[in-house]
Amino acid sequence: MIVVQKHYKDPTLKIFALSSNKTLAEKIAREVGVELGEIDIARFADGEIKVSIDESVRGDQIYIIQGTSAPVNDNLMELMITVDALRRASAANINIVMPYYGYARQDRKAQPREPITSKLVANMLEMVGADRIIALDLHAAQIQGFFDIPVDHLLGAPLLANYFIDNGLVGDDVVVVSPDHGGVTRARKLAEFLKSPIAIVDKRRPKANVAEVMNIVGDVDGKTAVIIDDMIDTAGTITLAAQALMDRGAKAVYATCTHPVLSGPAVERLEKSCIKKVIVTDSIQLKPEQQIEKIEVVSIDQLVAEAIKRIHENRSVSPLFKEKFTVID
């Protein structure tokens, strides 16, 4: 069990919030026990971004909270400009906290003459002056190897598992389902927490954002199925998988992911689907129209805050992969 101290006094630790998820940044800063740093972000009429750091950061340890969710390119450019401003203001170390790493799905050449854009993003962040990346549930763990600076890769599975444990969804009556073969490791991790077996959806993807379910590998008959993925984008894969599980005899289907991207028809598909509940984290801030009754949000604020404090104090972050939190005011 990890005991989280909510009062932290070190004037060299400063947290800055950019535009992608200010609500999460405020919660993280509150959990760490510091005030958010003073920063002004403006845009010229033509869309250029202007960043002004409104306090001294000379010699400080800086943590920037900025995911690169939609609008992806604006948030990425805003992040790089801020890193440049902090470096030129003589910050000692610049640590980027990326609750969601955009372009992570472009991590290899799937066809001839394609870029590896997640590697390009890593190069840009290093070039501009980042000293460390703190990421949550990267689409592919090997993206850590795209960086030549330290990467702390946090996992959402322990937080998501707590929801199901607290609601009694554990044991042999539950089956954890990976929506594809690539997500088996993630499903097995959640299954270990829930002490449940796993199953796999064998599917074919004819083109991007289109998935066709082919078969279910594993026993789901009479069980409550929990589909886990790193993200839900258009929700095509996860709703098709849910229906296939029900057709194979599952008595109920839950879905869970770390990153609720929820592009295009995703919310409508989830509402119309047979999925009972969708449990997500606040790594990406939901828009008002996405906050439907079927979606429940688990916050990552304590996880990220504790990671920041452990990194700042040169302590291990590995206990965060498997422990619950107890907060002491």
C-alpha cells in the first residue's frame, strides 16, 4: 500500500499546466501540494502560439502537464514552444508529463514509404530540450526506446482494476478480454489483479479505423466479460467485440481503457452498444457531449502526483505499477 502525503514543500519543484487538460493538471498539483506555475498562452490571429513564463524558473525542476490529444498538432506545438521557453529561462530540468502520447499508433512502417511518426515526435521533444518523459499506457511499450532520455512509463491497469474490484467483478465468473492479439499483455495484467482468466478477440482490420471481428479465443459463456484496450478511438473495434462476446454467451460486457479518444461516431456507438459500462481515465478530458451515463471516469491524479514526487526525490516508481493508494491530509 502506498501512502500519499498531500503536503509537499520544495520551492524548486514547479508544475505548469498547458491547454490540453487543465482540470487534470490542477488535480495533480493539488495532490503534490504545490500551486500551478504562472504561464500565459496566447494565439495570434493567424494561429501562431505565444508562450510567456510569468515567474522565475532559474535552477528549478519543472514538470509540464500536457497530453497531445485533439487538437493534436496544436497541443504538440504548444508543448515544444513551452519547453523552449523554459530552457531559455534556465530551468535546471524539464520533465514532460504526457498523460496521452499522440501519434503513438504510428510506431512502425506497416506499408512501404510510411513514416514512423511516434519516433519523429520523440526526436522533436528531445531536440527542443526535454530531460525526461513521464507517459501513461503508451500504445506500444517499445516507444520508450525511441527516446535517448529517461522515460517513466506508468500503467493504468492498477487504477482500472480498483474499479472492478470495488464492484465485485473478480474471480472465475469474470473473463478479461483483449480486443486483439497485440493487447494480450495488457489483458493479462488486468486479469492478474482480478484473478480472472483471459480471452482474445481474433479480428482482421481491412483499413484504418475499420475492424471486423473473426473469432473469440477462450471461454466466455456465462461470464461477465471485461474488454480492455489502451484507447477507444472511434469505438468500432470495441463495440463489435462486445457484440461478438454476447453472441458467444457472455452474460454482460464491460469495456475499459486508459485513453478515451472518442473520435467521430464513438459516443453514439457506445450508447447504442450492448456494453453495460465504459470505464476510462481522465488522461484525456471529456467534452460535455461525451459525458454520457454509460461512461465512468477514474482519475489518474494520485498516480501521476506520486510519480512526480518519487522522481523528484530519486525514489523508485515501480511500486506504482501494483499498489493501491491511501491519502493522508
